[in-house]
Amino acid sequence: MRTADRIEIVAIAAVCALAVGLLGLLAAWLLRRRSVRWQVGLVVLVAVAAPYLGISVVAERMLISRHDFTVVTFVGSAAALVSLAVALALGEAVARWSRSLRSDVRRLVSGDAPDGQGVRGPAEFRELAAELKLSRARLDEAQQRERQLEESRRDLVSWVSHDLRTPLAGLRAMTEALEDGMAPDPARYHQQVRAEVDRMAQMVDDLFELSRLDGGVLRINPEPVLLGDLISDALAGADQVARARSVRLGGTVEEHVHLSADPAGISRALANLIANAVRHTPSEGLVRVEGRSSAGQVELSVTDQCGGIADQDLHRVFERGWQGDAARTPAPASADALPGKGAGLGLAIVKGIVEAHRGEVLVENLAPATGCRFVIRLPLTPTP
């Protein structure tokens, strides 16, 4: 074959393919809003029509016999029809898979879990169906957490309102008695007023701390801290309250153990645990604080003699406002010892602070009817 003939054949094939391609683009634009089956069929049609038209024109130009031209035409037509049929079938399958995915999306929007069982198409379709099902599960979890948080907020407002109403009523009665000169012991009344004011101030501080934890604005500034210093400071801070309630404090700590933590935050969490233990330990009881390193973690534990927590209530200990039953809270040793129990926010604050440090806090009962053990676990910092 001469070079000129070869160039002519290539030129004819290129022109025919370009013409079919342009017509295909025009048809694709006109069918852009139709079903995907038409798009798939159009792609195959263009792919078959371009070489078919090129072969037909080249065969005509080569002046081959009518018989040979008819054979080429029939072969190309058969190939085009079969390819188009396969393309339409594949397009119908893709459309059916798409409808199945659309059904799953509608179920997702309506709140039902997509089953994903009707999607049997390519791996991408099946992966998308599985992702939709996983998204529904995540949405359910998020909605459940939102409902629990909203319920917790409502309960918190109710509990705080109740706990504020009682001291406010007492303050009003005592101030009226002082104003009317009816107080038999004004000095004692003044002391009780101060105690109630301190109690409400502590409650407000707890609420502010919880709002910072909820809002994600609690700033954690970790630095190397000696475990022994944290525990000794916490015991010293709780000594006066423990003496007022005739509760003994004790503890042990492993030497030369450092951890990376915010000193103020962990000190507050530990102080809350000790105050809670002192509050629920009867007179002449013992509260122990221990600290040690274990398996790459620092473990701080506070053990009291509260008599234990009911098994069904163990998971509620760190809920906001939960205060346990009255039997678990011994009466104060004297009227001057300490204000009554708070709003049940201290342990919730402990959990928030510990989790902000990427740690965990848990509680367990000791031997029957003896006490509880609260444990804080935090990442360990190697000794410098």
C-alpha cells in the first residue's frame, strides 16, 4: 500500500471519528437530564459508530466489490446492534442500582436505617450503601447523645433550682430573725449564713466549671508534675474538713513518679474525690489516697468507707446531679462541721477534667458494706 493511501485512510477515519464524537457530545448535552442508561448507551454507540462509519467510507473509497462492501456493512451493523444492546442492559442495571441507593438515602432522611441489601452492583455502589448504613448508625448515636444531654440539662436545672431554693429560704429566715432581734444566738446565725453563702458560691463555681467543660473552652496546660506533690497538697487541703467530720486521712505514694498534667485541673479533680469521700464516710472512718505508676499510666485512687453503692447505680455515679440515696450519706458530726451535700456536680467535673487529659476515671465497690474506690488513670511522663 502506498504512503498516500495510508495517509488518506487515516484522514478519513479521523474525520469520521471526529464527526461522530461531536454528534455524541451534542446528544450527551441534550440527554444530560435523562436516565443514566441513555448516557451509557450513548457512550457505546459513539464508540461503535465512529469506526463503523470510518470503515464504510474507506471501503467505499477503495472501490471494493459490492459483495465485500455488503459483508463489511453487515459485520459492522451486527457489532453495533449487539454493543448497543449490551450498553442498554448495563445502563438499566446501573439505573436499578442507583434507584436502590436513592431508596436507602430516603430511608436515611426519614430516620430509618438503610438496609443496603438491595445494592448488588459494583464495589463502589456497595461501599456507598455500607457507608449510608454506617452514617445512619452514627446519626442515631448522635441523636441519642443529644437527647441524653438535653435530659441531663433539664435535670440539672431542676436539681440546682431545688438546691438553691433550700439555702435561700434558710438565709431569708435567718436574716429576718436577725433583723427582728429574735435570734437566740446571733453569732451562730452569722456562722450559718456564711456557711450557706459558701455552699451556694461553690455551687456556682461548679456550674461555671461544667459550662467550660461542655463548651470545650477548658484550657489544659500540661506540664511535668510530681505525683507526690499533688497528693500531699490535696490531703493538706482536705485536712480541715476531715477534722470537722472526725474523719481520718491517710495515703501512700510511689516516689519519683512524674506525669504530664494541668496541676490546677488534676488538683481540683483529686480534691473533689477526697471531699466526696469525706462527706460520705462516717465519723471515725478512714479515707485513703494512693498514687503509683502502672503499665505506662499513673493511677490515683481514693478509698472511702461509705458503705458501698448499689450495683444498679454504679454507672450513674458520674452523672450530673446524681447524689445517691440518703442511706449512703451519713449525717454531719455536728451542725458546724460542714454544709449539707451539694448539687451532685463534683464527680461530673472530675470526669470532665480527667477525660480532657485523655485519661479515665472509674468507681468500684470494695468488700460488701465497707466502701468505694475511685480510680483516676492518666498517661505517664518519664522521669526527667
